[in-house]
Amino acid sequence: MKKKLLGLFIILLLGALGAERAGFIALPFITPETTQTAQERPRFFGGRRAQRGADPVPVLTAALARQDVPVTIDAVGTVQALNTVVVRAQVEGRLMELGFRDGQDVKKGDVLARLDARTYQALYDQALAKQAQDEALLENARIDLERYARLAAGNFGSRQQADTQKATVAQLEALVRLDQAAIDNARAILDYTTIRAPIDGRTGLRAVDVGNIIRASDPNGIVTLTQVRPVAAVFSLPQQHLRAIVAGQGRGRLKVEAMEADNASVIQTGEVEVIDNQVDVTTGTVRVRAVFANEDLGLWPGQFINVRVYVDVLRQALVAPSSAIQRGPKGAFVYVVTPETKAAMKLVSISRQDENLAVIQSGVEPGDVVVTTGFGQLTDGSVLRPQTPAQPEGAASEARPRGPGQGRRGEGQARPEGARPEGARPQPQGGGAAVAR
């Protein structure tokens, strides 16, 4: 029986303490030093929630400023080699030697392959011998012509014989010239057995091995040679941008940046080389080609890249972070931080905007501070607690004023003079209604 009474007493005592803490009753054994005014004590219904709603909203801010803003156009392009050559043999023969490695950089004129040249060398030698034979006949005919001409001049010989010899000399001279042409042809065919690089470039994977019979009709050739320094990028732009890009090209070379997939890292910087002379009627776009030096081989033929073209510059434009621009039923707006550290909603007019900056035409002034994050709890007139991006929200909350009974002082931290001991309730303030004992 005693245990039941003791348990009932404990339950009643705990309930009375809870009711007193909630502010519904005042216990007589609570001293004035441990009482709390009605204004300071959080109420059970709506007290803590209302107190939380009155707290300043933590936000990040940025000041508006004027700066030069580049006008850019983004597109997706394909890297293309300026020159691509499928190296083929011009004569038939057995492949005797390869003068390159797969993936090697070669210069114009470097030997790439050699074919069996013995047959073509023999033909060349025959042409040389035939020319020598005809030159000997020509020399003898010229001597005879000179002799017949002297005899005919002294009436010791027939003039007809002299004229016939003159025609023979002309025939032999033509024959020698024909022999020279045959020699040039045989020399060219002989030179075809040594295959040289027609351009500076980089070799791909070879299509044949040493010992194979090479023909001029082989579709794959010996190797494909691609020029990678410099390299081109071809991309299409909507026809709406055609006037801007043509005007920019009229002012000078347009800068082009090849971007990574994240659209932030720059791979190469080049220039617009040519704009196509007509718009594709099926897509409404115009093709543009840009050239990049590609010294570090950051671009590769066939690669897809993001392209950014700089067509103009807006001088001293008023800019704000894109994250500060919000959209509503009336259009774009920003929250401006007032001198009283409150949020003031202002409608703005935006001329250009990308993922980083927005160019504002009207609605705010340079130097205004706008909110960039923390819009979830923000309304017009909200009290703000601006923070810097490097300051965590928890650290800022420690610095703001606390309500009665909120939080504890850090361990080892000095207590101000006259402060009440930790855990004690505040004493009644002058003019405040104290709870009677």
C-alpha cells in the first residue's frame, strides 16, 4: 500500500512540475529566483513555433557591380581534321619496307613505304638507252646535212639530197624529244615505288604489312594520314544568331573556346575561320568552322565538344549572380537587403543571363546587396541574417542573440559578471509579472 501511494505521489509531482514549466500553474515551493515571467516563458501551444518564426533568416548575399560582360553563343561541335589523306600506291608491286610506326607524327616528304622497284628501274634504264641511241643518230645526221649543204652550194651535189637530209635531222630531233618524255615517264613511275607523306600529319593504324602485293585499286590503301596540328571544329548555330556572328566577324577575328563536357573547363582557344554561305532550310541553322592550333593535342578528329563563340562585349553592364534572380507571376525579381537588414522584393528587367551572371537593365542600382541563397523561408520584409559563403550556418547561429532559456554557454567559457549560475531561472525584471509563490 505504501509503495502504491509513493508511486502515485511521484506521478503527481512530475505532472505538477511539467504544468508549472509550461506556465499553466505556479507551485508554492518554487522560489522567486527560479520563476520566469509570462513573457519569457515559452507557451505550450504556439510559443516555441512563434519564437522560431521570428528568428532572422540566414542568407548569403552579393553586391551588384558594373563590369564588362562578354556576349557568347554556345553550341555543340565536332572536331575535324583540316586534311585527311588515304595513302595509296600509284603502281603495283610488292611492299618491301614501311618507314613509319602506327600513330607516328610525320612531315611532308617523309618516306612511308617502299615497293619492289626492279621492274620499273629496268624500264627507266631502257628509256635512257633508247635516248642515247637516237642522239647518236641525230649527231650523224647533222654532220651529213652540213656536208650536203656545202656540196649543193657549190653545185657539186644535189639540192634535193640536202633537203632530204635536213628532214631526216628534224625527225631524229623529234625522236630524241620523245625519248626524253619516255625517260620522264619511267622516272615518275620509278619514283612511285617510294611512297612519301603528302602532308604533315599523324599516321593511323596501317592497313597492310610488309610482303603484301600492293595495288593502286586497294580501297584501304596503306595508311590514313590525318593533320592534327592545326585542327578544325565544325558546329551549327541557329539562324537567329547569324546577324550577330557576321557583325562580330566584321569587327575582327571571333574568339572561340572548345569546352569540356562540364561546360566550364577550356580545352583550346581558337578563331572562327569561315561561315557557310547558306542556311540549311531543313534545320534553320548555319554551319561555322573554327580553327585551333592544338599544340597539346587536346582535340582529336571525330571528338564531340562544347563550343563557345564570343561575338560581342557589353561594356560596364550591371551584373548580379544568376542565383539571385527569382521568377514570379510578375516576372523576374530579386530580394534586396535594406539598411535595416530586411528583405525588399524588387522587380528587375534581365537582358542576358547564363549559369553564372545575369545582366540587369533596370530595377536596382550598383552597390545594392541582393540575396543569393536561402529563399525557402524568405518573404518580402523578412528579417535577414547575412552570412559569408565561408561561414557555416551553425557558427552564425551561435553568434546571434538567444532567447530566454535557449542553449548553453560553451564549456570553459568565462561567465560575464553578474550572470546567473547555469541552470538557474532568470529573476523577475522590473515591471514584469512574477509568478507568486
